[in-house]
Amino acid sequence: MKVTEKDVRYIAELSRLEISEEEMPMFTEQFNQILEYADILEKVDTTGIEPTFSILPLYNVMREDEVKPGVSHEEAMKNAPAVHNDGFKVPRVIE
Amino acid sequence: MNLYDKTVHELHEQLKKKEISSVELTNALYDRIGAVEDKVAAYVTLDKENALKQAAKVDEMIAAGQDIKPLAGIPGAIKDNISTKGLRTTCSSHILDNFIPVYDAHVIENLRKDETIFLGKTNMDEFAMGSTTKTSYFKMTHNAWNLNRVPGGSSGGSAAAVSAGEAIWALGSDTGGSIRQPASFNGIVGIKPTYGRVSRYGCVAFASSLDQIGPLTRDVTDAALVLNTICGVDAHDSTSLPVDVPDFTKALRQDVKGLRIGLPKEFFGKGTDPKVKEQIMLAAEKYKELGAEVMEVSLPHTEYAVITYYIIAPAEASANLARFDGVRYGYRNKLATSAPEMTKKSRSEGFGAEVKRRIMLGTYVLSSGYYDAYYKKAMQVRTLIKRDFDEVFKKCDVLLTPTSPVVAYSLDEKMDPLTIYMLDVTTIPVNMAGLPGISIPCGFADGMPVGMQLIGKALDEETILRAAYTFEQATEFHKAYAPLGGDK
């Protein structure tokens, strides 16, 4: 076993997800299945191999710093679940 | 022949000659949708009012004697992870089910400039995570060849819409095969362009180093026409390549004489349905007949591609989907009493199981202590996978493979996630190496369409288009229509 239910609970917390007790055995089993399969990567010698973060021959694409019109405040708020004084309203953050 | 069964290029000629109007055509499509959508369930959202308005505008342009672009007035469907200003865009997720974009994706801007028509937004696997379209929050889409079978995915709605005559063309997105596999399952053409060919601006990000938008169409000519419109550099996407976009229709020549076609043996591995393999081998024979040189080649790191993908893609997804916090847009749990609880509950209720699985898997492989063993290792293996292709392309011009090891399977098939992931083995390596790939129909197995994949060198869509076009013109497979069989 690569991960236990305790590990999955911890990962869920890092992911800002809640996993119910009923779902926990399923997720744990599936993670183990996938991570155990990942062991085949140990067969590959990657000594000195550069990781590929991007396939492109591009690096630090720059542009002029020009002011251009963007999305308006009103539009940016259009899909907000709750609004207060033109801002996004959320439940209390600090007690 | 019904209007809804025709191709973009046929309909374009008819529009220009005023044999049909765009309004008539658009209505024919909505009539067809009205007739079969309850069986196929390809769409999440329809936009008839705006589509007909746009059709009337194109008819006026034609009446005024204006020149029109090939896609003008021709109704298409857009995968629901591509942002359409003012038109609901859900990614087939509960977390976005009320989301109305305030801007257009770059590809949508381009398509609007060409005066095309958007019929609606198509169903997909939630956030494009899946290969059956069954992970959609809203509905299951059915394969138009046999309604009891999956349409593939994640662009299953787009593929089913084109196949069932509910759209003339469609856009999909492809992170690990999500255009090509549903194209093959539905007997149509699908292209994943070279990474960087098409701007990803406005395509809801799943795995940013792999995602590409591309066309799903009835034939290769239509695919080239859609590519002509959607390709090109975009200031909003720094990974879009500043290279010239050729007129892809110029590549559509019937000529494969001397073309060197490689058959990578690892793509015909033990999970391959022998009946699928048979069709691909017949296609290889056809190419020989047409003057191509066919050779067996090897991409030795192929067996590591699937797990490498299922480390890299979830890692990127876990970061990309962190934006869904219930604060600025999307679903919010209204009962939570603190902001962190609100975010956690909104995400837990808003995302489905497959999305949660991938976010957590991605979080795990990026977490302290596991980063080197999984994520960094996968990125290194990605380098080796790419090098395999570099080597092989010294010897051949294109690679020919099955698009999927299997044909579309039953909607009721119960498979664990890893078994489903393994079926992506033929499409994933192409995304890992950023290469262009096309799937075209090449036969049938058990009454279902078989697709063959042609893989090209980076930015060499033209050669795979030419090879695909040559095969298509020499065969009849693309002329078959989905019968809407089965009993669902």
C-alpha cells in the first residue's frame, strides 16, 4: 500500500476537498492502484535527463507594457455568487 | 441528401450559388437536433435565437454580393470548455453550471470574424477529464452509431453532434486524445494541432502544457478549413507560436508517392483489439498501393507514456482548478460560515468524482517528499518520449497507428479508472511530445467505426493532412452515416 486513508484525508485537505467516509475506501484503493502502477517508472534510467516542462522552443515571451482596455469592473462582477459594495462578498475570514 | 449530412465545403458552394440560404440551413440543423437530440444528448446549451440572427446576417451579405469565408453561415458546435461571450460555458461541471463568460476565446473571436454560426455548446467529460463523456455533470451522450455505446471523450458531445447530423463541424479540445479518440469512435475526422499552433486563450485550462483546441469534421477538407481559421499566434497566449500559418487546403493533394510511413510497434500492443489492428494494417496496405513506403519502427518509451501523463496532467490540473474557490464565479455553498469552509464545501459539492480524483492525485505528486519521485521523474520521462519521436522522424515522415486500441464500448461497461486510462496509450504520447495528430475513419469492427491516427512532425500538419486526404479520397469510409441504431 502506497497510501492509507489517513494520507488521502491529508491530500484532500491540501486540495481543499472534503471526501466522505463512504467514498474514502474507493479513493484510497484507486490511488494505490495508480501509484503502484507508477512503479514501472523506476525501470527507466533518467540519470542526467533534463525534465521537459514545455515542449516549445520559447522562453520568457515578452511584450511592450502598454495600457489596453480590459474587462470592466461591472463585467468582472457579473458571475459573482455574492456582491457587497462592488466587491466579492465572502463569509468572515478572521474571527 | 439531407442538408444536415453535408460538409462545410459542399454547403459553402451552395450558399455562394444561392441554392440554399444560411437561415434555411440553420433551421434544418435545429430541426435535426429536435428530432434526434433526445436520443444522442450531444448538447448542454443551444443558442437558436443568436444562431438564426447570425444566419440572417450572412444571407444579407450574400444577397449584397459580398465575398464570404468558407465557414460563413455554416452551423457548428463548440465544446463547452471554450469560452463564448454571453453564452453559458459549463465544462459540464456543476461548479460552472451558471457561468456566463464575459469574453470570447481567441478561436471564437476568429470564427466570429469569419461569420460562422454557433448552434450551441456540447457535452463533455467534466473539465475534459475522461474518455467517455460519462463524467459530465449533466447527462450521458450516446454514440450515434449505436446508442448503447459511449461517444468517447472528452469531446464526446462535439463528435456525436457531427456524427448524428446535429452540427456540420465542431470544435473540441485534446489534452491526451480528447479530439482524436471521440472522432474515431464516431467515424469522423479530428485533429489535434501541434502544441502552440492554436491559442488556448479562453479554453478552460486542464493541463496547460498539453491542451490544444482542434476541429471535428466529416472530412479532411473541412478539418483543413476550420484549422485555417483557428490557428495563429495570439498575444493573450504566450505559448501560441509566432509562426506563419499556411493555407492548409493547399496540402490537400492526392499524393503519397515516396512518403515514408512508420508503424510504431508499441502502438499495437496487447490491449489492441485484433479487429482494430486488422483495419489499420489494411490501411497500411492501401498506402503501399498508393505509392508510400511503409516500415515498422519503435518508440521504446511508449509503455511509460500513460502513467507519465497521469502524473503530469493531474499535477497541472490541481493548480489550474485551484481557481474554483466559490469566491468570484461558479457554484458556492451558501451555508458555510467561514471563507475556508465555503471554498472547501463549494469545491466538494461542485466537482465530480473524476475531477476530485485528479486534483488529489496532482496534489499528491506535487507534494513535499513525492515531487522528485513522481513529478520530476515524469517530466524526465517526457523528455525520453519526445526523443523517441525525434529519432523516428529521422527515418519517416508520418506515423500510422490505431487512434484507439478499441472501438466504442458499451455505456454500461464498468471499468476502474486505471483500465480506462490505459486505453489512452495511442493518443497520449502525441500530446506529451506536442506533435500534430489526425484521426480519420478507416473501417469498421463489430459495426462500429475504426479510426486510424496519423502523427506528424511538429508544425507539419500539412503532411498528415495530405496523407489523410489521399487515403480518404481512395476510400469510402467517410461517406458512411451513423444509423442511430441500438435501443436507448
